[in-house]
Amino acid sequence: MQVSREEILHIANLAHLNLEENEIEKYQTNLQDILNFANIVNNAPVEGLDITVGANEAKNVFRKDEIEIFEDNESLLKNAINPEQNMFKIPKVIN
Amino acid sequence: MNITEFTVHELQEKLKNKELTITEITKAYVDRINEKEKDVQAFVTTLTDEAISQAKDIQAKVESGEIKGDLAGIPIGIKDNLCTKGIKTTCSSKMLENFISPYNATVVEKINDENMIDLGKLNMDEFAMGGSTETSYFAKTRNPWNLTKVPGGSSGGSAAAVASNMVPWALGSDTGGSIRQPSSFCGVVGLKPTYGLVSRYGLVAFASSLDQIGPITKDVTDSAILLNLIAGHDKKDTTSVDMPKKDYLKALTGNIKGLKIAIPKEFFGEGINEEVKNKLYEAIETYKKLGAQVEEISLDVAQYALATYYIIACAEASSNLGRFDGIRYTYRTQEFKNLKELYKKSRSEGFGDEVKRRIILGTYVLSSGYYDAYYKKAQQVRTLVTNEFNKAFEKYDVILTPTSPTVAFGIGEKSNNPLEMYLADICTVSVNIAGLPGISIPCGVDSQGMPIGMQLIGNKFCEETILNAAYTFEQEIKFRENYKPEFKGGAK
């Protein structure tokens, strides 16, 4: 499968990444190389095999839906770039 | 003998006999860090001042009887993707350069509960993506055996710090070999436990269905001691398994008579360095001498497992790393016009080259049109790999392979060729794909004096078997008595 320049740009957009001109070409080549190698999964004798979604037996783990309050707001907001009034500040989303 | 050369169980013995104090031990490590860190660059954050004052405090509390327990006052180093409250956790990324976790990882909580002393946070490949610690945003860690070589990765800082005696032991994490391969490159012991044995709560996720935390130590006894501490169910990690606690130290009997060891011929084929192969053959002879039954088998899954690994790990990473958006606790770009631009610019400036490459690959294999051909197929291959290992463990107790196809390579040697770097994970990734335990122990050095690692793979939750097999071998060849890192090559 050939990876086109448009595809790389589409994928980067989905992943919320901007690519520089030199990066587009580099990642296009890298992705192509890796996919060429990864294509061997299509030769594996997997007919009739189920998919594995986790390393151990898949089972649901339930717990009671109880509210636990994390009180250390200060240490959470310590990481914020530009906090205001105990909140994270972001650009306006709705005009 | 210098204090920092002792293993943890030796330090425990000396504390018990009052030959050493906690403050003396900590001071010795701090001195060692001050002496060697400039050459090795194993740490992202050192906590030497904090460690000294903590040691005094713990020493006093031990003397007054307020603190008991045989790990009190033992120093440790922690890989920088394990959350430590109040101390930076960077994942060696610009993205988390200033991140201070508001909580502790469960394993860190356990370390603190024992009153152990954290000497610092250890360097790694950015977000644990890499096999050389060269993708760290902060520094390239150097291999203590030869400073012009990489220490392996991604837990390269952890392995190099243990090998250079800057910490007595360390915690690492392993998604596709990230504990075992650097342990192999640095001549130390690295254990990747069975998936689900150790809680991942507070480990910054790379690929959640593959990641496990484990010990990097000077010898197998220390590995069992640290595993005893960190293993166990945790309600904060729903994938951690609820099963009775074991004492791994008790498993180290030094007797492996009748142990059935399988040698998968595909792991000794093309691409495995001759010197590595020959040293492994010597190890196999040692096992025979010790009374093990060794047989060659075919386990033709390595190539499939490697391709599957890169599809699954990158897919999970692209999803896990979606949370780094420039809003709450990550790097944020300086200028932006709207929210989307804030996301895109922050992520593009905050992530390094290798992380972006894997996000792109992961996003590609999960995207519409390619999901079935790559991701779904890889999940089926994952079943195939697991089944093949299950079949082997019906007949054998241990599978023996090299840990890495080569010894440590030169800094910069492979950093321009991502695929070549990925192919070097051929011996380790199957273990994560199948969720098995694996240990790497040194089995000798090559003609250049670089350590060679042997990997022992066990069945799920059979850590005792591989630990005892490793221990018995270690007692026989006495690697640590015969070889020591010499910091060749000097600082560049």
C-alpha cells in the first residue's frame, strides 16, 4: 500500500499535529517503510482465530458508583499554564 | 569494598549487623552520583539533598523503634514515567517538562510506605518510545561499560544508574523490552513481570495492554525482593490480577534439576550476532551441567509478533497520548488564535520526532480503511502468538533466548533509521504481546568487553520458575565477580 502526501496530511490532522515541509516527506517515507514490514501480519495463519484485546482474560471489573472528592485542587492547578480563579483558562470556543 | 558496590540484600545484612547505617549508605550513593552522573547522565532529576535529610530522619526513627521493616532507608531510583507526588515526572519529554504529579503511582506509594529513599527520577526514551534513550528531550544517557555506547532503552537511565552504582536498584517499565534490553546492554538484571501482576496506576501510559512495571537490579535476589514489594492487586488498576501474594525470595533454591528449557531455533537465526549466539550456547551448556533438560523447538512467531507489536503499541499510544493537549498540565504553545490551533501547535512543539512518528503510525492503522488490514489483523496475530507460547509451555518450563540480537550499539549509530531500531526489538516484544514474564540476566561479555544478556521467558504468573532458573545460573557463572563496567571512552 502506497502512502500519499495527502494521506500523511490527513492523518496528521486527525492526530492534531502540524507537520513542517521536511517532516511530511520524512514521515511519509518512515510510514511506508514500517507498513511494508508490518504487512507480514497479512501472511500470518490466523484464519478462524479470535482477536485479542488485552493480555489477560477480558472481563468487566465493576465497582459501586461512589463519588470520591479529590481535595488537593492546589496541586492540580499548580500545573496549569495560566489559571484564573481556580480554573484552567482556554481561548474562547464559541463566538 | 565500596558501599555502593553492594547489592540490596547485602546492604540489608550490613544494616542488620550494624556494620553500616542508613545515613552512611545514602551518603555513599550521593557521593557516587556526584562523581559519575556527569559522565553517565542517567538522571532527569536528582534528589540528593532530599535523600540525605530523609536518611537522617529514617535513621533516627529506626533507632527509636518507630520504623521497622528491612527495606527502611534503602535507596532507589525511579524511571521518570512513574508519578511521584511533588516531584517532577517528565517522561523525558518537553511536553511534561514542568509536570508535577498531584499523586503517587501505586508502586511509588509502596516504596514510600517502606520508608525507602528516592535518589531521583531516571532518564528514558521520550514517553518510553525507543531502545536507546536517545529520544529523551533532556540528555543522552551513556553506557557505563563504554561511554560512547547507548545504555539501551527505554529504561536506559534506570539500567545505567544501577550498572554505575549510582542507585542500588531501580524501577523501570517494559512495553516491548524496555526493562530487559537496557538491562542486557548494561550487564544488570531486569524483570518484566506477567501483565497484571504489578499495578500500572500512576505509570504514564504508552500502550496500556502491554505496559508493565518491573525491577532493574544488580542480581536476581534483589529482583525477587523488589518484586515481593511491588506485586499485588490494586483496585485502582482494573487490569491488575487479584491472586494470593507469593514470596519470590523463597523460590530461589539454586536447584533446577529436571527443569525443562526450550530453545526456539528462530531466535538464534539470521540477524543474531555471532558472539551473542556463542555466549548463549555456552549458557545452554551451563544449564545442562546444572541438570536442566534442554531441547530445541520451533516457535515461528517472532517476525509476526514484531509487526503486531508496532501496530498495537502505536495504535494504543496514539490514543493514550491524545490527552496531551496543552490545556491542563502540559506544555502550551505561546501563540494561538483558537482552541484547535492551541492543540495542534502545543502537540507539534511539545512532542519529539519519534513520538510523532508513532502517533502518525498509530493513527494510520486505526483510521477508516486501514483498521481491518492492520489493527484487527494484528489483534488476531496476537492470539496466534499467545497460542504458540501456550503450546510451548505445555511441554516446557522456560524458554531461553538472547535478550537482544546485539550488544549495546554506538550513540547516534541507529538514530536515523527508525525501522532498523524497531527490528532490534525482535527478541523481546513477543513476551509483551503474550503477556508473559521475562527476565534478562548477563551471561558474559563480547570481545569488546560489552555485556551480553540472556532472556528467560516463563508461563503466566510463573515468575518463581524464571527467577530460580536465573538465580541458579547466576550462582554458577558469577558475572558480577568477574566483570565490572569501566566507563571506557571518556566523556565527549
